Amino acid sequence: MKEPFTKTVRKPPQRKQQHRQSISPQKKDVLGIAGEKAAADFLTAKGYKILQQNFLLPDGEIDIAAMDGQTLVIVEVKTRKNNNFGKPYEAVTEAKQRRMVKLAGQFMYQFRLSRSPVRFDIVSLTGTSPDDFAIEHFERAFNPLDLR
């Protein structure tokens, strides 16, 4: 009679957890959600028509897709409690910009907007609640043709 097959499974070594002096993930989510709502309200007050918020696509998420007249505007929203680690808009790296362009193409295809001009904006919010948010809106934050 054959012995039963046994397999030894080794557990990966335990890493020490690093402590960070930052907001807890739950508070980050609350702050981010509040920032995205404030950004949508801000854009609506400027006359934009919000098409979608937090729209999931195969390659990521579009924070806000809106129309400014006949122009599709893809908006990245960045919210920070303070500027200790830089301004919120500085977190929109070239890699993030490339991803935004790719997501815009997927969005335009899905909603049959291929003939619409498209623009990429950033809404940068600093503060701890909607009552004290400092909002900066960067229209035409980047040109997709300038990306490598």
C-alpha cells in the first residue's frame, strides 16, 4: 500500500508592521469621498454637467466625467488634509495622466462619445471637511500629446 501524499507548506516570514503617522484608511476614505462630492458640487456650480462619478472601467476608475458645453472633461480629484506632503495636485504623476488618457478612451468608446473633444482637469482640495476645503481647479491640467 502506498503512503498518502503529503506536502509541506512553509509560511512566509512575518514582516514587522511599519507605523505611519497618517490618517487611518477609513478616515482617508471619508475624506476622499467628501472631496469628490465637493468637487462635483463645485463643477456643477460652474455649469458642468456631471455624467458619472467613480466610474469603474477595466483599467481603473474615473473620478468624475463631465461635460463642459460640448467638451468631455475627465477630472481627477485629489484631496489632502494639509500640504505637509505636497499639494494634492502634485500627486497626479505622468503615469496617472497616461492612465487617465487610457480610461478616457474606454469611457468614450463605451458611451459613444468618440467625436467629442476631451479635456483633462484636476480638482485639488485641501482641508479636513467640506466646510473648510480650499478648492483649486486646473482646467487643461495636461495635454495628452505631451506624454511619453
